[in-house]
Amino acid sequence: MSRIISLDDLRQIAADFIRAGGLAVAPVPFDNDRVFFQYIDEEGAGKIVLSGWLKAANTIKDFFFPRHEKLFSYERIHNDVVLADAPEFGKPQLLFGCRPCEAASLPILDKVFGWDYQDRFYQSRRRMTTVVTVACHKSDDDCFCSSVGGSPENTEGSDAILYNLADGTFEVRPVTERGEQLFEGKTSESTKTGKACPPPPVRFDASKCKTWMDGHFDSPFWNEHALRCVGCGACTYLCPTCHCFDIVDEGSYAKGNRVKNWDFCQSALFTLHASGHNPRPDQGARQRQRLMHKFSIYPDKFGKILCTGCGNCTRHCPTVLGVKPFLEAIEEQED
Amino acid sequence: MEYQEYQLRETAAKLLEEEKANVVIGYGLSKTGKVVPVFITRPEDAQKLVWNSECHQNLVVFLTRPEVKRLGKPAIVVKPCDARAIVVLANESQIMRHEVYVIGMVCEGVNEDQGRPSSRCAICYGHYPQNVDQVIGEAEDAPKDLSKEERRKTGKYQRIEEIKALPPDERLAYWKREFSRCVRCYACRQSCPLCYCNRCVADKNRPARIPTSASLQGNFAWNILRAFHLAGRCVSCGACSAACPAGIDLNLINLTLANAAEEQFDHLSGTKVGALPLIGTFSESDKEDFIR
């Protein structure tokens, strides 16, 4: 026996969650043919769409590690500077309808934001959030979860996973106690069971690529293959696992905020020293950094690949670059 | 189109063989069959060049990238709209025009992903490339160019008129909704052939000139500032709109300013070799009195 729930009842769960004082994030269509994860209100719960799209045009990391976040404010009063911490994220949050490759980024980010320095901004959001994933019904040319240990029904990072039964209902499989609680008493029994799509073909051997990268730091390969990179941040900002940020003060001498903003390694400015020296002087070095961080540096430190195979880096790249084309090219290298 | 592709490959191979160019910047295919920029340096690789309706990217952006410059003297494949960006780059002394071999393709219009007609084609100024070193394709195959008046009737211009006609608060609400999706990845800037500043004002941090935050205030500051920096310069190639991962139609703003330049000063960017920059020059016939 399985447990099923209708789309309307799922929407109702989101609406109830909001009514009870929580925040809900869900995929909602925008006026062009894109779906975005965004905060919804009770009325917006009716617009949640859980089928008909493969990937949203933004990532769920925005709701754990926002693109822009205030750390504290400062104000000069007479000869004193008064600091006020930003309030802790205090509301329960429901994240609805992400893909397994997005939810899988959360255990990866947990390590970064809870390793030596405990990032209370990330951790409070993470602690307060229930994640409900929808198993994939299709994959595209850019998907490669199966090459980095994931799958279309991976439950890492999820509190519950839904399977679209394509008749207006979903099979519910709670993963954690929190997921169980969310759906308790909301499902009905059924004989139908859901099925995810087959995993995308394995595109490359990640450990073989790591060995090659480690031994070819100075290879001309990097610049040759990075030529078409225009140096924007679409790959990193649409990546659920990229987590670099910059800390800046905004405001005046008298009053302002210290804020944390996303930053991206594909920009020349990212590593530019005050002296004018740049240790990553060209796009090849910058692409190498991004790929080595994901497939060598992070795995050496945390025993996991810093990539879930979602393919967003390629899908959103103005020149269709990103992890997959690069690693496929690495695998074709002979020495 | 197939014959154009054949001619393009022949041309590229010959340029490389005769060392008239060290690299041909053109379109090729990714492993998944998507059209991507390629950099051909050996005559035998010229077969990798493609020309089809998916060749929507503006490759002119690569002429000023240091990694590409290192490859030597470039030849570049351009559509008529892209070719205008080369004229501007030369007019603004960013390239030596004679050091670039420009291969202009007669263009019947291109698609962006999923077969959607590119937003740039809706405002096409001309299908036959101007100010190039060699044209590939036949003029008679090119669709008829729209007159200025006809262009003003296309959907894109109608959309601008619709937005302009909104009351100020609704217009603001429209752009708030659009800019709220901006994550400041700068894909617009990095894909733009005319955003070539070594250090963009958005990257200035000593002191910061505009907020780097992807807050509504920061996003308004950034997108409006970029549009103004492109006023009278933008060739309406649409690369910014195509690159935006959030699907913000940035070209609407740039096109509004391009329209103003055309209406007020009869200035159509990239159509005149040696033209002085619209902003940065004045003439006694300018409409405003303060200039006299």
C-alpha cells in the first residue's frame, strides 16, 4: 500500500502552513514560460505547479543562503559606534517542490556552513525548514546526477519525497520524522505507486576526472576549453552548491549595514589583490578553480563531491559551458 | 543556409591556411548538439563551423577578451546585427578594424533556445551585413528590411509603448517585478560586446559606486546604470536578454534609449563608420538650448 495526496490537498498544506505563521516557498510560474521558487502567500498556494517543468529558473539556496543578507547594522552616535545584530531567522519555513538534485545540495552546504565557523544565518534557516521534494519525471541533456552519486529519486536533504502519479495525485514517501509530521493524517491509502524516470546516462567518471585534474594543474587544457566562457556568474548563482560570498558595508559614514552578498569565482575581480596581482589571471584558471573546488578540493576535505549533477551551470550558461561539457572533455584527455 | 555553411567553412580554412587569420571565431556544436562559440585555429578544423538558425549568440564579445586576443589575429563570423557592434568597437578605439577579418552572414533570422525566435530579430534593422570584409550569402535570399516606420509597428516596440503608457506607479511595479529576479550574475554585461570596461563601475569597491547587493535598490541601480552607459551605443543585438538566466527582457530598456537616440538625433548605433559617440559630443543643431 502507498500513501497518496491530491495536488489541491498539497496546496492546502502550504496554505495551512502559512496561516499557522510559517513561510512557504514553492515553484510558481512567472509570466514568461519560466517557473521560479518564491515566497508565496495563502492565495499563492493555489498557483503552485509541481509538473510540466524540469528545473526552475532560480535555486533553492536563495532560501537558506540568500543572495543578499544583512549581518548587522552600525550607527555612529556621538563618538560611539552602536552595532545591532540582524535578528535570527525565526519562522518555520516549508520548501515545496524542489528536485532531488537541489535538496541534495543541503547536506553539502551543511558541511561548509557548520565546519569550523558555525554560520548562524545559514543554520537557523536550515533548522527551521522542511523540505519536500518531487521525484523527477524526466531528465534532459544537461542532467548528470547519476555521474555524481545522485539519482532522480535521491532523498538526501529531503524530509519527504513526492511521486507524480499523473492523475492529479502524488504518492507521498516521508523520509524524516519532520516529513512524517507534515503529512500526518493528510494522505489516503492507495494501491498506486509512483515511479521516477530512469537516471540520465553516466556522463563521466568523477574520480578519474579528479585524478586528471590533480595532475594537470598547469595544463593548457584549461584555457583552451574556457575560451567560450564569458566570465559571468550564471553558473555559480544558479548552482545549488556554490556558496562563495563577499562581505561589504553599505551606507554612509554615519549609518549603514554590513551585508553578505553572493560572489562568483568566474569574475577576474574575485581574486584580484590590492597590489594588482591576480593569482587567477585568466578564465582557464578560474574555470579550473571552480571544477577543482567541486571535484577535488571539497571531496578531499569532506569526502563528498561539491556537485549534485543538476546541470543548471550548463542550462543557464550563455555559451552552454558548465561542469558537464568540461568533465566530458577531461575524460577524453589521453594523458 | 547549407550553402552558406559550406562557403563559410571554405573561407575559414583559406584564411587560416594563408595566415590571414590565426583564429576564426565562429559557431560550432556542443556534444549535445547546441550551437556554441568555437575558436578554430587549424584549417582542417574549419569543418566544425556551422551556420544555422540557432546561431543567436553575438560573438563580437570575444574580440576584446584577453584569452582570445592571445590567439593572434582574429577572423569573426557575424550576423548583420553583430556587425554593428564591431563598428562601435572600432569607433571607440577598442579594436583596430584592419586587424580583424569580419565575415558577415546574410541572415534570415535566428532562434534562441527551444526554437523561440530571438528577441533581437523582432527589431531587425537589416538582414544584409554592412561594413564587413566578406559577405557570405546572397542579397536576394535576405528577407526585406523593415523601414523605420515598419519597425515601430513590431511587437517589441508595441511592448515598449505599452509600458511607456502605464501610469508611473504601474510602470515602477512592472520593473520592480522584473528586477526582483535579478541575481547580479552580470551575464548581461559579460555577454555584451560593448560592455568592455576593464573595471566596471559595478565592481568598484573603493568606494563602492553602486550597491553590489542584489536587493531591489541595488538591482535598479545596476540595470538602469548599465542601460544609460549603453545609451546611443547599444546596437540592440539582444545578447543581454538572451543571456539573462532570470529571463528579464533587458533589451526593452536599451531599445527605449536607442529609440530616443534615433528619434532625437537620427543616430543609429553601429551603422556609421567613424561616427562620434552620441553622448560625449554635441552639435549646434542639438535640440536643447543649454548647449548653445
